[in-house]
Amino acid sequence: MRFTSGRLIAPALFLTAGLLVVAAGGAIGQPGKDKEPGKEKKDKDKGPKGGPEKGAKELHKAFDGITDIAQGAPAGKEATRLFDHAKNFYRAALKAYPDEPRRFRELAIAANDAVRGLDHLRRASFQPVANLPEPPTDFDGPPPPKDGPKGKGAPPPPKDGPKGRDLRDDPAERGPWSPALDVLTNVHNQLATTEVPARGAGRDFLDAAKNVYRQARTAYEAGDYRKAAELARAADAWLRVNEHLDRAEWDGPAAPPLAPEPKGKGAPPPPPVIK
């Protein structure tokens, strides 16, 4: 009997396909080989919320923010004092890393909030770019008239006292002033309920928040809504500093001693020059 190559190829292909099916079925049936949908991502993200990884990111963020502000810090004794506090928070956070995760994370965030306030304070002095219109203030509908509904001007800033007028949710009162008024209202409400620290860094940040809030009100009443918003955001950032200082059980304004630089062999040489 003669066998041709064509008659042999078909059974061989069938046998190969069968072996592949059996092998795949065996792999699927083995324990631990397959995972439920989304299990890999779940395992990857396993760990306490806000763990050491997030705290380390806050440290890097604080370092970058402090470095950025140092290139052009806002002028004045108060701003200089707050910047010194921010650097102290960072040093203390670095000293607590990684043995005290809660403390180093809270101090790093406090440093970030301190620097963020300084950045808003710096932005408040920026001059607008010529012939560059500002972006819309509302994104859920058409922009409001330039001078407000029916030609009305900007509403007044929050009044002094525990219950200022809250116009944030009134669509008839939205206008170019709205972002500044939103932040001013938030800061006003926080200041009305904030406990005053006896002394130290917390007191410095609270006093600075009150000062820039008053400046923001003045800018708002003068119609400089961009400046008012930046100053109010600085106050909001500095009010958040005390929350993190309380959680970190910050002892006071004194800076912790710097750890000595480790003695090493130095950096390895860079890659060779390409000719």
C-alpha cells in the first residue's frame, strides 16, 4: 500500500491540536495557575490606604515644592517664617521615615500645604498676560454675563461673624467673581470654627491665614478677583497645616537636628563618552 504525504499530514495536524487542547486544559485546572478577574490588580494594590509608598511620594513632593519656592520665595518676614517652618516639617518627616509612618506622612503633608500656600501667595503678585482672556468660571452651562445677571455687580464678600452669606449654590449669583467668592466663603467658615493654637508653628500659620484672608477681601472688593482667589487659596492651604500638625503631635517650632551625612564611597562614574 502506498502512503502519500497528503494522507499523513491531516492525522498529524489533528493529533497536534489534540495535545495542545489537553495541555491547555491541564494548565487551567491546576490550582494557582489562573486568577479571578481583577485579582492581579487587587493583589498589586494590597496594603493599608495611605501606606509608606504614599508617604514617600509626599516627601518627594515636599522636597520639590520647597526647592521651587526657594528659587523665588515671597518677600516679607511672615512668609520667611512660614517657609522656615515648612523646611522644619520636611526635616522632621525625613527623620521619622520610615520608622514612624503616620508621623512622617502627616509632617510631609503639612510641609506640602505650607509650600502650597506660599505658592498661591507668590501667584497673587503675578501680572496678567496681555491679551490673554481668562478661562470660563463655570463648566456646566453657558458663561454668565460679564457684569452678572441683569447688570448686577459682584455680591459682597462673606460678612464677619460665624454665619456669612453663602452664595456658592445660587446660579443667579455666578459671575467672574465666583471662584474667589467660593474660596473666601470656605476660608471664612473655617476661621469661624478654628481653635487658636497657644503658640508655635500652628499659631504662625493661623495668623498668616487671617492676614491673607483680609487681603483677599480687600482685593475682592476692589474687583481684582484673580488676586483675591489666590490669596484666599493661600489662607485655605495654611489652615490645613494645623490639622496635620495635630495628627503628627508636633512639639513646636524648633527644628530637629540634622542627621549626619552617611559616609560612602561616592557616586559611581557616569557611562563612557560616545565618540
